[in-house]
Amino acid sequence: MQEPSAPVPLPSTALSRIRLRHLTCFVAIAEERTLAGAATRLRLSQPAVSKTLAELELVAGRRLVDRGRAGASLTEDGSRFLRHALEVTRAMESASQALTRESAPGIAPLRIGALPTVAGGLLPRALVRLHRARPHAWVQVLSASNPELVAALTAGRIECAIGRMAEPGAMRGISFELLYTESLAVVARPQHPLATGPDRPVPASALLDYPLVVPGPGTAPRLQADAFLQSVGADAPTRCTETASLTLARAVTLLSDAVWITSRHASQLDVDRGLLAPLDVAVPQSAEPVGVLRRTRTPLSDLAEEVVDLIRAAA
Amino acid sequence: MQEPSAPVPLPSTALSRIRLRHLTCFVAIAEERTLAGAATRLRLSQPAVSKTLAELELVAGRRLVDRGRAGASLTEDGSRFLRHALEVTRAMESASQALTRESAPGIAPLRIGALPTVAGGLLPRALVRLHRARPHAWVQVLSASNPELVAALTAGRIECAIGRMAEPGAMRGISFELLYTESLAVVARPQHPLATGPDRPVPASALLDYPLVVPGPGTAPRLQADAFLQSVGADAPTRCTETASLTLARAVTLLSDAVWITSRHASQLDVDRGLLAPLDVAVPQSAEPVGVLRRTRTPLSDLAEEVVDLIRAAA
DNA sequence: CCACTTGCATAACGTCAGGTTATGCAAGAG
DNA sequence: CTCTTGCATAACCTGACGTTATGCAAGTGG
């Protein structure tokens, strides 16, 4: 059955006889600061610990522990290795807990937050994949402005959020991991006079001949949009519909010759479907960072971790 | 020797026979999608894999793998558990690599960046501990302004930095983890007329009777200081020494009746030593977040990880 | 300075965890 | 209906990993 000629891609050619027992033993020694102490903690005899440590040092090719009359203390190499050993034992611990813990799939919902633009772009794709892989998952999505997301996060009402970096003061205890940068898009319905295809660029000033739909005041894409409009000489947005509701903005754009200035992701789906056409306007490539916000202290649940993975993959 | 009555704090009372082999076997099955395939990859016989998986499912109390004619596929529980199993095997892999890898302590320096205020406050304490634990460590510290730190980080000249969140555009691929928030301190030498001890608060306007020393223009503490000064009616800083050099600022303060407005951390050491006295001025508690900046993609070296740990502990 | 304690190393040895081969069984595919 | 594919079960064998017994080195108190 096994052909010895097959060069199977082994995880590591030099797994060289390291076993979990070596690591747990090593950790115990490091914490008890005595071989005998480690032995009793592990419910082993002292010689067993001695031998195991010796084996570990054999494959390491150097001393990891200084033994003396006063017990055992880690060498420099040893304490460097301790970090890895701890990581393994900790991971092992959490794995065995996850295994024996009652599987309560969906007894508690995953509460996650997202910006409206994310909730209409990146997140649905991730959730579709999630429900394909995990039919019983129960997810609650809070779609809100960034300050509300941060507030909900710090208050513990959601586990994590896809959002932006907030004011410094609000970011206490919250870590941010960048996913992508969001840039502006200018779209209209395909029948729109300015929707001339990618060949003929539209002068930015031409936009002002049509009603504009812009994001709600105070939001990040709105600030971008304002900066853009100011750069083409339209200081005060007149003939404007401003709303935080993507649904409203989209409907207005579909039903009229309005020009919608919004986040690229928010309109992506409709652009792909041909329901909306991107106008070839030279928008500034100012990129607003969007990422995962989470509390630094509390670890994410399994399901949350999985969703974040999916979002990363989709980004 | 062992007293069976001693209730030694075991790592987990329900480690219940899970071994590393169960996890590696499970991972192999998940990836090969066939028990026999996993067996050949692990250089084992198919019955061995079958038995091991059966054991794992026994302690789990539920099926983790659906076996059928078409091979093996993970159940929902199984793929949930796969994450943990992978974490363990990955940690194990990196541990054994760290063990067998030649210890080259100090052949390459750790390059780390820090704001001047951090370089004078938090970082030295962490480095002292580092060198106590690891005498051969070779550390290069770049003390610079936050934009320079971010630039050095993205350019790969440093591994990580203790700094602030930068402009969104500059934070591409950089993650931020908050350590603490930095607030303003107003200090002077102990003989200073305003250094009256904690009992008699100093009116903020009294500061204006003395020469001021403020941080360099454009820096975060300077913006805080400006806001504070404006709030007490001193709009344009006159009679001011402004410098980015903490050394200069400190020396001027020690040698004269100047009042130094700076980050609390920057003056902490001298305050503790009695060389500088904090003035009991009602400064706004505007808190600037300071944290660890690192590239999202590239993992930190062991030494860097250790330094970050120490900094976290010191914060 | 000697007896005693503390702590690790070594030796000799037993057993069970974890592998092996052989074989059975179920379910498509041709 | 037979052949193939893939997993499960049985019986058995071996060395990894534990044990107890003992030695040795280094402080430490009387």
C-alpha cells in the first residue's frame, strides 16, 4: 500500500521526536523552578521529568535549563523557547476545551457590527459563505455609523465590528486591524446622459448639472465627497439629497438622473449587476481605511473568529 | 513521595486522553479528505488513523467527521474544531523549529521605533528588564516623530514601533494596538515658586508669568499644549522655548524657572527622582492613545514579541 | 569538619499506548 | 452481479515512557 518511493510532503522532516510531553514538562519546570516540583505537579516521578528534559535538550542541542542546588532556572535559550512551549500548551488547552465543551450551535447569537457600506458590500459575501459552511449559525448584524459601532463595541453589545478608526479617546482598549481602504465612487443609472462608458471621461464639473445624492453628514465618505466637491468648485451642496440610508440613496439614483457619490463598495453589487453605471470621473483616490475593530482584552468567540477570517478572505 | 491526598492544580482535569497525535491525525484527515490519504501522509496504516479518529470522537462525544464512500468530510462540529487543532499543530511546528534552529542570539539586531516620550519613559524600563533577562540581546531604537516611525515601519527599517495612530492613508497594512493614553503634565524644578506641593492648586494663568518650554511644533503633545494654553487665554506662545528634544527641554527646566509642558511619561522619571516637581495645574485630561504599531502581514521576531510583552507589562 | 538535607542523574525494569497485518463490510460503478 | 474504494474491527507485537532504587554533588547547621 505504502510506496516508500513516494516523497509525501511531511509537515517537517525534523519533527525529530518532540512530543507534547516534552513541552508540558518543560513548562512545568519553568514554572515550578524545580524538577521535583514539576514532577509532582505532573503526577510523575522526578526521574521521568529529568529524562524528558534531557531528551528535549538532546534534540535542541543545547542546555535549556540550568540545574543547580537551588533548583532549576531557564537559560537564555530556555526562556526564549518557553514562549513557544507556552503557546503550544495554551493552544492545546483551548482545543481540548473546545472539544469537550457542549456544542451549542446557535444557542447564543454572534453579534457583529458593520458600517452601512460594509453591510452592503463585503459583509454579505462573507455571511453567505458562513451560512454555506455553517447552516445553524445565528448572526445578528448591527449596521450603524462608526461612532455608534465603537460605542456598541466598548459597551459589549457586539463582539467585533467592521469599521474605521475612531477618535483617539474612543479607542481605549480597542484594537484595529486594517482590511482594505475604501475610496469614492460616482455612479448613476445606466441610462444617465453621463454614463458614456469607460472611453470618454466625464469632467467633474458636469456632475453639478444633475441632482446629487451624498452620504449623511458627518460620515467619512461624506467628508471625502465634500472635499471632492469643493475641489471642483461646488462648495455648498445644493440640489442635494443627503442621507445615511443606502437603500434610499440607491432608489433615488435608480429612479432618476441623480448622481450618487458614495463608497465604491456600497455600489459594487449594483454595478456588477448592470443596475448602476460608474461615471468616469477623476475622483481623488483618498483612501479611508476600514478594518476590524475588537476589544483588545476579550478574545473572540469561535464563530466571530471564523467570520473575521471570511471577511479577511473576501477583502 | 507523592501523597495522593494532595490536590495538585492540574492544568485541566479533563485533559482526558487527548494527545497531539489525535490533532495531527485530525488535521491530516481534514486536509486529505480521506482516512487512507491521511494515513499515508502521516506514514501510518489506515487502521491506525481510523482508531485515532475514533478515540478523538469518543472524548468529543460526537462525530467530527462524516465517513462515506466518497471519503471523509468534516461535520459542522468538526470544522469548528479544526481551527483549534490547526492552532496547536502550527504552534507545535513553530516551537520545534525554534528549538532546532541554531540559536543566533544577537547576530541580527532588533530594530524598534519609539516616540521620544516613550523612549524616555516606558521603553527604558522595558529594555532594562529585557537586558536583565537576555544579556546578549542587541536592540536598536529609533526615536523619532510619529510620521517618521510610520514611514520607517512601512519601509521595513524597523520591526515595530511604539507610537500613535497616523493619518488613515499612512496606516495601510499597519495594525495598531492601544497600550495606554498619554496625558499632559506641567512640571518645573522643585525650587520653583509655583511648586507648592499638592495642597495648593496653581491657577493656570499663573504659568504665563514664567518662561514656557513646549514640545516641537506639529507633534501630538504640542497640539494638546496649544489647546490648553488657548483655553487659558494665551493664544500665541510667547516667551516660549519649543523643541522636539526632551534633553534640551529638561535641561532648560532644571536650570531655570521655566515651566515645562510635556507628556506625563516624559517627565515621570525625574518627578519620581525629585528632580522635577509636577505643578498642580488643572490640565485637560485629553488622552492621546499610544500603542504598538506593526505590519499586519509580517510576524514579529521572537525578541520583538518579547519586548512588546514587556512593554505591555510596563504599561 | 562531619552528618544531614536538597535536588538532579543514572540504572534496571515493567506495561500499556499505539502501532502493525489481516480481514470484514458497505456502497457505488460498470 | 461483480469489482473497486474506503472505513471498521480483531488480534497481536514492540518500544516509549513510566516506575523504583540508588548514586552524587553541594550547601548547611551543630
